[in-house]
Amino acid sequence: MKKLSFECDYRTGAHPEILRKFIETNMESLDPYGTDSYSESAEEKIKTACGDADIDVFFLSGGTQTNLIVISSLLKSYEGVIAADTGHISIHEAGAIEYHGHKVLSLPHKDGKIVPEDLKKYINDFYSDENHEHMVFPGMVYISHPTENGTLYSKSELETISEICRNNNIYLYMDGARLGYGLMSNETDVTLHDIAKLCDAFYIGGTKVGALCGEAVVFRKEVMPKHFMTIIKQHGALLAKGRLTGIQFDTLFTDNLYFKISKNAIDTAEMLKKVLEEKGLRFAWDSPTNQQFVILENSQIEKLKEKVGFSFWEKYDDNHTVVRFATSWSTTKENIENLKNVL
């Protein structure tokens, strides 16, 4: 049997509908730099899905690229971005935000999330400090949905964080690398409409949700950076063949494909969770999305790796490690059954 793959949610290629559309449109002569008809169509479909025509949509090719360009374009030179200490920009982006001149201001997480009360206290403490003119100003709050721990913000939590940000004139930015999986979770009360209303900027992840590559950045019109296309170009991120991302998102947002394939990841994650429970494995924490975290004895890990791919997450103690199993849009019931047999 071929080695099973549960390392992450971006190991397979693209959804077959995207590949079909690439072949179908391959010989069309299209305008460059994201001004083609498919990119424009994708933008309109995303506006409809967000329930808001008063937004702007841009397409970029990857998550780290998107985070650093959005954050650096919105912040002033003396501002930093607040994030949970487990946040992707805090630990897994190789200092990309700091490299572009903005400090990541870490807050302790709870279940992978920023606690609204902690955020409010941080901002209040900053401005209460008589020396704050000599410090890095908080200019943005970064959250991800789902979080790095696979957990989700509730609508109430998002509303509170959004209110804190707006009361203090700082941006709220959401990393949506796995947004589809968050929106289709059985335990969420957050919709795409809510996110478009409560966030100043966010992105809809495609790389991890059915696309070969690509993320759709959404700005509220009043906060969109001036000459954003030029800023993208300055960062070497402007695709001449913008059709590459436009066609993918146009396909993903036709007939609710994005949401349908995201639901597959949630359904197979629920199956995965049951298998892990049946085999007596202990969960590090509860995750309602496509990432499941279990505690393995170190002696088990190397043997299991011979037949199953999974990811190291963190050391639990001297004899145990937390590892991650991830499902995706392309995970099948057969994959889960094979894992059950291996375990």
C-alpha cells in the first residue's frame, strides 16, 4: 500500500474542474496582470459571496506573500501588528513581517486565539505608558480563522475584537489560508458575510482549498491601500499571467465549488477523529476543523512514519510529542479506512 498522506492540506494539486478550465482557456489571448475577464468575473463572484459590492479584491499567489504585502502596505513605519504567540506570522513565516520593517507584537493565546480582554488591556496599557512615543505602536490585529490550532473564533468574539480595533483606529486583518474549512465547520456560527463586515482586510485561501496556488485578498474600500497593484509589483509578486489565479478563483466560486470541497475536508476530518478515538489516541485539544492534534509516544512515531505521513507539532513531554493529522478537499473515505487499518 502506498504511504498515506496526512501531513498537511496542500500536498495534492488542483481540483479537476480547475485543470479542465485551464485546458479549455489555454489558447485564449487574455489581458495581463489580473485585468483579464476571468479575474474580473472571479472578483464579482467573490463580492457576491461576501454579500458586499463595496469591497476590492486582488489575487496573490501564496499565503506568506499575502500576509507580508497586506500588512506592510497598511501599516505606517512606526507600527507593528498584534498576533497570538501561536499565530502563523509569529512563528512560521521566517520573520517575513519583521524583514519588511514591522514588529510582530505577540499576545498569549487561548486555544490558539487572541482573547478580546487581553487585546483591550494591551492597547490600554500601551497608551497609558508615558513613554509610548518611543515604542512600536499597535497598528493592526492579525488573526487566522481557523487558527494554527485548528480552532475557530465565534461570531461574538469577532464582533468584540472588531469593535476594539475600530474604537482604537487600528486594522483587523484575518489570515484565511484555510478559511473554507472554518466556514464549513459543523461548529461555527461565522459566515463569509460576517467576516466581510467585521474585518478591514482578509484573504480567502486557495492554495490549501483546491487551487494549485493563489489567495484572494479582500479590502473594505475605505481602507484599501492606494496603488495596491504597484505595491504588489514592488514586492515582485505581480503575475504577468494573472489569469493563473483569476481562472482558479472564478472556478472555485462557480456553483459554490469552494464551499462544497471545503465541506469534504470537514466530513473526512470527523471520520478521522472517530478513528483516532477508537484507537485510543489522546487529543492535545479539540479542533472542529480539518486539523486534528494527537499525543503520541515518541517510540510510536518512527514506526508509524513508515506507513503514514503526519506533522510534528510540538514537544509534549520527554516521552511524548503532539503531532498533526490534516484532511483536505481531496481526502477520501478510503484514505481514512486505510489509516484505520494501519493504526
